[in-house]
Amino acid sequence: MLTGFVDARAGARPNLSDYLSASDIVLVPLDSGSGTRLKILEAAANARPVVSTRIGAEGQAFVDGEEILLTGEVDQAFVDATLRLLADPALRDRLGRAARARVLAEYSWQAQVRKMEQIYEELGTRTRRHLDEI
């Protein structure tokens, strides 16, 4: 069990995937804060099931109960969700696989390129319309 922080000091070269590969579940007990939620994406990319507060997963497209387990705060529900995952290997596997599929569909380089191509296509269409109006 890893608890705490992965060393990110200058000169340290931790590979988060190594830690995740050795983990059965990933917990994200955030009760405040902002910024990116990369730890959840990393866990999902490694097919690791996640228990998180809603704040911890804010801004991400994971579906509660299908790709992640979410709770309102770090309370008994968070503990219960964690114990449920620890006791149910099939649920861990199902959530981990579904979360990985979500990451590949929405956050992979290929998905990002498709999104950028759509933006450029829309910009081109708008520009042509604007030039036609002039």
C-alpha cells in the first residue's frame, strides 16, 4: 500500500505507472482545491479503479458507478466505497477497464487530434462564410 506522496523533487525520476501497476485501487480524497486532476487520468490509463470525492474528479467525464466511485466528501460513504472495491475484484476490474476505455476515447493523442481537426474545420467553415459575405 502506498500512502503519501511520490517524490517529485529535482533529480528524482519517479514513474507513476510503476506505483499504479502495484496498486489495486487509487484513492483521491480531496475536499478542496483546484487545478488539474491528472492523478485520476493516470490511474484510469493504467486501468486502476478510483474512489474520489466529487471535488477530486471535478471537470472529468467519468461516470459514477460505471468508471469511478464518487462521494460527496471524505466521510463514511468514501470509506464504504473503498472497502467495497477492496472486497470485490470483479468490480475493480470492471471499473478499471471502463475508466481506461474512457481515457483512450477522450484523452488519448488520437482523440485530441480529432478534437483539434474539428476546431480547425469549424474555423475554416466560419472563415469561408465570412469571406463570402464580404
